[in-house]
Amino acid sequence: MLGDGRKCPLCDKEWQPERLKAHLKVRIEKGKQAQKYQSGLQSSAGHLASIVNNLLPTVLDLATAAQRLGMEDLHGQLTAWAASLANLRAQTSNSSNYRRI
């Protein structure tokens, strides 16, 4: 991996061989840890999206009922909440939103 010389095969910078090995080992470990974090984020986002998918129709039904009953303030609040939930659902379903670690 280190080649014949004292230059890094990735950046072409001069390194002491043992320091380069240690540096690359740290970077590899950080990459592995980042993969674990990403996996956890993906799992949590999926769980959150499931909860939102179950909750959103109920909130929309409540907003409709509030409107029919003439409860305009409550209708507005529930409609705003539904919009926030829809936005959250969109964010959790788009994995590019949590890939930037």
C-alpha cells in the first residue's frame, strides 16, 4: 500500500512510513465509525418516516372535521401541523439529507 518510497500513494506527500501507516489507520477507523453513524441515521429516519406516515392521515382528517365544525383556528393549526409532517416525511425519505456526516 505504501509503495517503494516515502510518498503517500494517495496525495504524493512525503511521510515517515510509520506515521503514514498510523495516519491511514486512523482515517480508516473514522470511516468505519461514519458508516455506523450513517446506518443508524438511516434506520432512525425510516422509523420516523413510518410514524409520520401513520400520523399524517389522522391529522388531515382532524383538520377536515375542524373545518366542518367551524373551528377555523383549530383547522389552521392542524393544517399547519400536517404541512410540517409532510415536510418531515419528505426529508426523512430523501437519504441525501442525512448522508453529509
